Amino acid sequence: MKVGILGGGQLARMIALAGYPLGIRFIFLDPSVGACATTLGDHLHGDYHNETLLAELAKRADVVTYEFENVPANVAEFLAAHTSVYPAPNALAVAQDRLVEKDFLNEIGIPTALYQAVDSLSNLQQAMQRIGYPAILKTRTQGYDGKGQSVLRSASDLHSSWQKLDGLPAIVEGFVAFSREVSIIAVRSVSGELAFYPLSENVHREGILRVSESCENDSMQAKAEDYVTKLLTSLNYVGVIALELFEVNDELIANEFAPRVHNSGHWTIEGAETSQFENHLRAILDLPLGSTKSVGKTAMVNFIGGKPESERVLAIENTHLHLYGKASRKGRKVAHATVRAANHDTLEPLKKKLIALANEVDDS
Ligand code: AMP
């Protein structure tokens, strides 16, 4: 069985690492020569628009998936005409545009912050009368890790924030005064089998995920499962999905969803009975899903910009290190570590040690 993956970064790499014990082999399409997953399978080296390479990928893979959502819609459709592609291109189309995504979430009964599409400075000034301050101005497409976003605190921020967008289509959203950010990682197989991981509680800084922690028996679990089920079934979705949510006054408000395995689910490698990566493969190959139960309490810490010495990370009790094989570069996720303990109290001091190491190398 061979799985084709668009993209050869760390997510593709962790999918491949999960697939090897199941006898699955991989072929990656990625434009960069040293893409970090490509030591684990065949590498089609070239552009995502190259139809010769896409046709070869479709021919050599039994099923194709991807590790990022900004796959051009025509590429996903080209592939889908030649082979099975999971998740299907419709999920990509919704997730790629923040306006389409928010419209869709509201249509299916998942609340979001107030938002409005804006296409000029005067349009933005007008929208702010309805949205109110503070707010966030974001590009509608191609944004990730907080890129292309600015916080609007007062009318004096509008001009400079608008200039920064450089004419790209945008959306303005009310700033949510959340008490917590959580995400739910869920999975649906070709046969429609569903499974949900315990919530992840996430800490972002400058729009980039820093720390995720598993939350067993969380009071928001049922609500999050209800929302993500609506999303999975209305998209007829196959594979792992991540729905990012803000908690406000015992309610959940959706921020966005990612139609793929997600950084806030990396803790599942050591912290759940079956990782998100293995379950993604099981789902798209229509194998029975594995248990999503957590094993103790787990925290995941991202190393951004650089990585600490392995010896120092591994000296922390119950810690596992994942180096992505990527060169260090400002703001780049190059590794993560997971630490597991029996409960919150025993986890906390170990997590703090890991965060201190992450802060030493963090250049973002
Ligand atoms: P995004 O790129 O939309 O996932 O945003 C990255 C991070 O910015 C989120 O995880 C939040 O920490 C913050 N953020 C984004 N949108 C909002 C919002 N409307 N209100 C408050 N914080 C936000």
C-alpha cells in the first residue's frame, strides 16, 4: 500500500513514521530538495502545479492526502479525477478562505466571532462601526501562524494595518476575549467511523502555537465534539481534522479548522493510545480507527527557530524529542518535545522545564 502526500514537511514525516509499522510506504511531492519527510519515501521533486508530476503521484499512490491546506483547488481536483484524494477538495476550498470558512461554520450552527469581508480602507472604516474595537484584520487566504494579521485597537491603527495587506483580500474579525484556546482533533474514516481525541488546550504567542496540553474529562469536550461532528458530516470528510476554538463564558466560539493533522495534536504520539498520524492513515485507507483515549496527562512544547541540545531535553523525566531534520531558521518550527505524567500536578514542573528550554532557543 502506498500513500501519496502533497508536501514533505514535518507533518508528512510524522504521518510516514506512523505508517511504517503498518507496512505503508510513501511518495511525496514537494518543491524543495531537502524536504524533511523525503528520506522516508520516494520524492517527486517539483512544483505542485506540474501536471506530469501530479499524474505520476496519482499513478504510483493508492491514495493521496496532504499536509497543508493551501493546495491549489485545481491541483486537488486534478488529483481527485485520477485517484482517491482524502480529505476531498471541497474541505480545502472551505478552509482556504477565511470568509468562506466563517460563512460555512455559521451555516452549520458553529458560532464564530463577528466578521466582515473588507476590500478597501473606507470599507474597513465602515465595517469597524459594526465589529467594534479591538478587532483583528487578516488576509482571507494564505495566512498561517499569525502571518498577515494585525490587531486594530483604535481608528488610528486602520490606515497602517490596511497598507500592510498590500491589496490582498481581507476579513476583519472581532477580538475574542477568551479565557482559553482549545482545539479538538477528530477523525472520520471512509466508512464513516468517527473518533475524537480529548481536547487540547493551546497557548499561542504572536499567533504561533507554543504549547499544547491534553485535557481529559474537560467540561467543554461534549460541546466541541458536537461542533466537530457537524463539520465532519456536512463536509462528508475523511481523515483527521482540527477545529480551533476560543472558550468564552462557558461557550465555544470557532476560530478556524485545519483539514489535516495538526500541531495541537502532536501530543497524541505519546499521549494517546493511537496517534493522530496513525488514525489519519487508518481513516483514509478505511481501516478500523484506533482508540483515541489519552494515556496520562501530556504536554507538547514547540521548538521554534532553533533546538536545544538533545541531552538537556532528554534529561527531563518522561520526555520524548522529535527533531524534524530541518535547518534552524528564524520563526521556523524545527522540533517539538512531549512530556507525560500521571496528572496535572506532576506534569506541571516537567512542562515548565521544557518551556524554559524552548524559550532559550526561541527567536520569534
Ligand atoms: P489564526 O491564524 O486565525 O489561527 O490566529 C492565530 C492566533 O491569533 C489564534 O490562535 C489566537 O491566539 C489569535 N487570534 C486569532 N483570531 C483571533 C480573534 N478573533 N480574537 C482573539 N484572538 C485571535
